[in-house]
Amino acid sequence: MTSGQEQIVEQGVARESAQETVVDPIVSTRHVTKRFGTGPEAVVALSDVTFDIAAGDFVSLIGPSGCGKSTLLRTIADLIEPTDGEITVNGTSAHDARLARHYGMVFQQATLFNWRTVRRNVELPLETMGMSKQERGRRSREMLELVELSDFANKRPNQLSGGMQQRVSIARALSFQPSLLLMDEPFGALDEITRERLNLELLRIWEATATTVVFVTHSIPEAVFLSNRIVVMSPRPGRILAEIEVDLPYPRDDDTREQDRYFELVTEVRETLRRAEAG
Amino acid sequence: MSAPATAPDASVTGPAGPLADPRAGGRVGSSLREFAPPVLTAFLVLALWEGAVRGFGIRPILLPTPSSIVVAFLGDLPRLADAIWTTGRAAILGFFIGGAAGFTAGAVAARFTWLREGVLPMGVAFGAIPIVATAPIFNLWFSALSVWSNASVVALVVFFPMLVNTITGLSSVAPGHAELVRSLAMPRWSVFTKLQVPTALPFVFGALRLGAALAVIAAVVADFFGGFRSSSGFFIKTLMATADYTGAWATVLALCLFGLTLYGLVALAERRVVPEQG
């Protein structure tokens, strides 16, 4: 575990320096607008969204259903093209960033291939990148260790629980060590207990891998527990209402959820969302 | 293809042999439960048949008893085997050619949206017309004494279901999987081999199972339009002409067994190739 500890130390140093000096953001959106359809029936999913995400951040996009938070994540991932505006990821366009595999993505469904074993699911991106079999094996072993599923390497995804499947999907997204992890309500389909356990695990992984995370959720406690910054969005048209800094110290654990500051922040996010509905 | 080592005890499963479920292997109790109903039903039907023919005094020219058919079958094995081989090789040849051509054409059509939109309804329409009626035409095109004439009829019958199912299968990738491979910037060929083909496999095997049944029908129908004197279609015609009706029924039985074997082999291959879907 010494290498893991070293990584954490490096990560900590990187995060401090990121706060002190002005660095290029890893994700930046400028006046991003997305309309679905044309004419009077057009739906404005995103309206003039401008924000930056710094390297090493854990940013949550939160808002009610239909506020465009998933659409925003998909424009960053170049899975949806914005109608207007500009997005840069790692200094290049979102399109080039996708082709260069600058990000890994985790979806609400685990989207695993049931005809492959867990290990070969994790190796899927590595195969695509033309990595040698030996190197793929090494990486997938490492990743399954990271998500604590080493014993399940040769099982089929449908033999695993929903929470385990989602951990495999995280291992797959991180297998090629992208600098950015995009997560679209990854724990939304899981029960509360599993979700809280995976939240803890995700923070541990984030701290061990120096990855920037953009996390879409509609759970306020989840957003507060995980993020160092929360972007609150309003529906129709989807736009940014507020950005809330979460000043709870890392590493966070189960006790974090019982701190007064945690509850204050949960309340702050909730009231911001409520004001948007009233207004 | 040989039966997997875990195949259930043949004495328990009896005639269902090639269709046996290898996953039930080793657990005689569950295979008994699984195979007892169809086997018992078959015996019941045969017993009723035998009883009705004897009881009502139905003449053998109309309907021989099952027992006499089996006796005729066992008594004429060498000639029947010859007839089945002549018809069967056209069926098998056509099955593979039609299957491979249907898959290839389907893969090409699925690649281009406009082609898929055009080909899919056409494939469904062609699949619905009685293609075995083309048998005399193929006999004109090819030498009547070549296996290719009858194999072409079979290939054409197998082709269209395979074409339709391949297009449908390759196009039924889950939206989540489509987004995943796009997020990974996976090249088109990798998407085809790693995602589309595995997704399409259950559809492809559906077409193969249907094709196995259709292939035998088409091959026999093609026999009736000419071809080899040793073919089972010709054999049935000859037996009917000489009033050997029980012999004709025995040939039908032989064709049934051949069809079931072909179907069973496809089902077995499917079990091996297609993993259980969750």
C-alpha cells in the first residue's frame, strides 16, 4: 500500500498548489446552450452555461429532473453537441478530448457487456487502445484491486449485485488513467445503504488516483458529502443558479455526515433549489 | 460437434438427445423433470395413433401404424441412409451458404442507414414468398444432376431470415452501450466485433434454428422437381408409385430425424457460443 500512500501525498500537494496558483481549468464551458428540436416546439435544455472546473476538483452538478445536468455532462463528453457555445477539456475541444480519451465515463446503468467477464470488461478500453495482453492484465488487476473486486475477476457481470456492477464500471472508466472522470448519476439506481458505502469508496478512489470528477446527481446529501464544489442548476431552461463551495475537510468519512457544517451545507443547497422553484 | 461431457444421461432423455440442455447436466433429477413431459406426451400420441389405426381398422394406405413405420424404417436403413445423405448434403451445403451470405449481406446493410431502411422490408417480403417454388428454375440454371441446384434453393430459403435477423440484431445495441463505445472513441470495426456481433448473436442463432428447419423442407421439395434418383424426395415418389406407403412414411421419419439432428446441432452450438444473457 506504500505506492498508494505516495499517490495520496502527491495528490495532496497537487491540490494545494492548484489552489494557490492560477492553473488552466481542466473543463471550461462558455455560454453553452442546447436546444432540442426547432421552431416553437424546441426545448431549451441548457441556457448560457459558463463555468470552470479546476484539476483535482470534485464537482457535483445538482438539480431537479429535467434541469439539463445530464445534458451538460454529455456535452462535456462530446456525446451531445451543444447548439451554441464552446467547451474545452484539457485544453482541447470536447471532440478532440473524446478522441484522445481524456476522460472516462460512468453511466447510471453500469453498461457492462454480459458476454465478457468482469476482468475483460475492465480491459475493454485498453483493448481499444491496442495495449498488450500482459499490460492489460496488469492494469485490470490493479483496477479491480482498487474497487475491491479482485475475487470477482472471472465472474460475469450479471452474477454481481447492482453496486458491484457499478464498481466494475468505475474500474473500467479508470483503467486507462484518464485525468477526468465523468459520472452521470452513477448510484441513482442503488439503495441508500449501498449508495453511502459507494460514496465513501468513490472518495477513497478519487484521493488515490488524482482524478478530477464531475458528478451528476439529484441527491443533495450525496453532493455535499462528495464534492468540494456544487453547481446548482434550475430546470427549463437549464442554467446555473449558484456555485457552492463545500469547505468540509478531506478525507471525509461517516462522521462527516454528522457534522453541523454538513447539515448547514445540505440546507443551503436545498434552499437554493427551493428558491429557484418559487421564483 | 461432439456433445459436451456434461450432457444428460441419454437413457433418461431418449429421443431428445441432441436438444438436451447441457446446463442440466449431472442433475438427473432436474433433467427428468425437464424431459419427462415431452417424452411422455410423444408416447401418448403414438399410443393413441397406434390404437386408433388398429381400433377403427384404418387401412395402411391411408395411415400405417407407428410400429409398422418403425419396422419399415429399421428394415430399410441402408437405402434410407443413402436417400437422407443425398438430400441432406444439399440441405447442409445450402444452410451454410445461405447463412453466411445472409449474415454478410445483413452486416453490410446494417452499416448504412439508408441501405438498412431499404433492405429490411424487402428482406421480410422476400422471406414471405414461397421460395421453394424457385426449385424448377434452379434446375434449369444448374445441371439437374448437380448438388448445387438443390443447394441453391436451400440457400435462398435460409438467406432471407438470416438477412433480416442480422440487420435487426446488429441494430439492437442498447443505447447505453452505444454511448459507452462512443465515449471510448472505439473504432467502427471494434464496435462491430466487440459490441454489435455479440449483441446480434441471439438473433443470428434464431435465424439459424429457423434455417435448419427450413433447409430440410426446401431440400426435400427441391428433390421433387428433379435431381438425384437416390434423393429422399424421389425415393418417396417411387415408394408411393409402388404402393409401399409404409416405406414412404419411414422416409418421412428419417427426414424428421435428420431435421431434428440439424436443429439440435444448431441449438448445441448456440449454447456454447451465446453466453447466458442477464
